[in-house]
Amino acid sequence: MLQLSTFLLIKLLITLKKSVKRSLNFKTYLVLCAFTVVSNVAMSNVDLPRVKNCMSCHTVNRKLIGPAFKDVATKYANHPNQKEIEDQLVQKVMKGGSGAWGVVPMPANTQVNEKEARLLVKWILSLKKS
Ligand code: HEC
């Protein structure tokens, strides 16, 4: 999954490398690289739901058209079979459906593939209220 932000950062790094080669040593460059990679990974979990349009109906903390993602995490937190819940939610994100939270249906999200849906569901389920 090469996101736009990742792509832009790689481009930036290449430019940076060219321009700082003379003034910075290689160690500094490596530190900069590591920092960019780490911050990009940290960012991607926030980016993907926005890029994939989930946030037009959901927020993390408040019910919008769909349930708050924290509430989704809390609802399934004590389910004995987490793998089953994950699979079920991946299918639901991709195909849509209603009845778990009310009568308003979630439309199919054809813009996500299964890998992305799984990543999103894993992230959502990790948002349990602490
Ligand atoms: C057009 C509005 C809309 C969009 C866009 C949308 N959702 Fe939903 N979502 C809903 C609604 C409404 C529900 C409640 C469905 C129900 O009651 O079963 C829901 C429910 C869910 C649930 C809980 C399902 C369950 O069975 O408990 C998850 C997880 C979820 N959405 C994730 C996502 C993700 C990830 C995306 C982006 C790829 C997304 N949604 C995009 C409206 C939306």
C-alpha cells in the first residue's frame, strides 16, 4: 500500500539527499530517514480512513451517521472470538449492511480492498476506551 503521502515523502527524501549530501554527513541523513519513516507509519493509520472516505460518516469519538469507532471497539472488545469479529467486520466494511447499530445502512465501500479493510478494522478494534 503505497500512499500518496509515502510517495511524496520518498520524493522529498531523494531531493533532501541530493541537497544535503555536501553539508550533512551520512549518519545525519540516516537519522532523518528513520524519523520520516516512523512519522509516516504513525500517520498512516489516521490517513487511511480519511483517504478512504470513512470519516465522512464516522468519527473516532462521536456518533455521526455511523457509530463512533471507539464504540465499535468497545462493543466487540469482550467477544470470545476476535478473529471471527475481525473477518465479519472486514466483510461488512466492504459490502455494507445494517442492523448492528440501527436502521441506517452502511453502503458498500468498494474503494477499499480486503487488505485495506482489514487494516482499517484492526485499527478500529484497537481504539477501545481505556
Ligand atoms: C455513507 C456513510 C458511511 C461510510 C462512508 C462508512 N460507513 Fe461505516 N457505518 C455506517 C453506518 C450507518 C453504520 C451502522 C451499520 C449498522 O447499523 O449495522 C456503519 C458501521 C460500521 C462499522 C461497524 C459494523 C458492525 O457490524 O458493528 C464499522 C467497523 C465501519 N462502519 C467501518 C467503516 C469503514 C472502515 C469505512 C470506510 C472504508 C466506513 N465504515 C465508511 C456508515 C458509513
